[in-house]
Amino acid sequence: MALSPVPGGSTVEAVLDQLQAEVSTGTWPVGDRIPGELDLAAQLGVSRPAVREAIRALTHVGVLEVRRGDGTYVRSGADPRPMLRRVEHANLRDVFEVQLAYDVQAARLAARRRTDADLARLRELLAARAAATGAAEFGAADARFHLGVVEATGNQVMIEACRFFLRRLGEAMSTLRLDGEIPEASQELHEAVADAIEARDADAAGRAAAAIIEPALEALEALVEQGGRQEEQGERR
């Protein structure tokens, strides 16, 4: 598949689409170096900054890899954008369910792999969570603790995915303004996660992590059911 000039006025997304197509079709195989920015800009009929931005976006999602002083290489032939778009439009319940799976597995792995430095960091994050005042500060401190547990696993894929889902969860909660209707897990429950990780008890860590998320998920399920009943009653009227 050959690159073709991008229509005038097109966005970086149009450039990105063509670059991704070269990767997905195998024209640029995994491990190969792609043409330079100047060459791509000439073939596509766009500015160099537009090409650079498209490469940056594909690097961010793991499709390309920029090696300083060497060039840009294909890292993966998969196109992650459909999945990312689906996550962006997922409902709050779906995001909570995924977060539950991440938190439980992360706690189990952290208990097996954590270092003394990881444990010290978790204790600091717990203290910051306890000292937080105001909804925004508390929400940020809570998210940092959950991310800290994931970081203690050392699994880079899980860490990046967790960052994405935590952001998506915060956005969904803010958009729906459900913060007051979803129960907030106590400080003690969060400390139980850290205690189990310190004890290197993977099973206890997984249970403690589940105990934090499951009540919120149950409350959300109840809200969804209530909304469904109200909608059904409205249709009957």
C-alpha cells in the first residue's frame, strides 16, 4: 500500500490513518524503520509538524517507537484506536468492572513483587489520602494510591492501562455527578491492602482490593436498575 497525498485542510488524524494503514497491512513490518519525517511529509503533501504529531500519537499507543539518533521503528502491527474509542465511550459500570479486575490482580502481584521502596511509597500515599481535604484533592490522592499498588507490580502494560482507566473512571464519575451516590471505601480498607502487600500475602491482598471496589459496583448496579425502572414507568405513562 502506497502513501497518497492528504487532502488540503485535513487534520493530523488523516495523516495518522495512512501511517497506521502502512503498519496494519504489513507494508511497514514490525521491526522495520519507517521513512523519515521529511520523506513522509513530501509523500503525504503535509507539513513536517503534522507528520511529527501523527508519529507522536502512534508512539504513545505503542504502534511506533522513536529511537533517538536512529529513527522511528514499527513496534506493533495492531491498531489500538478502535479499542481506545470504545473505552472512551464505555459506561461507568463497564469501567468499574474493569477497574475491579485490575485492582485485584495488581494487589496480588504487588504482594509477590513489591520492594521495600514500593511499600514505603504506598504508606506515603495512604497518609496523603488520609490528609486530603475537599473532593478533588481526595479523589486525586485516592487515585494515586491505587496507581501506586499497580506500580508495585512492575508490569508496565498494567501500569499504563491502569493510568488510562483511572482517568476514564474519573471523567465518567464527574460527567454523571454520581460521586455522592457511590460509597467511598474507608481508609481502613485501603490500609488492609497495604498490610497484605507488606505481608506478601497475595490472596489477602486480592480480597482487600475487591472489598474496596465491590460495594461501589453494587451501588452502581442498583442505580442502573433504578434508572431502568423509572424509564420503563415513563414509557408506560
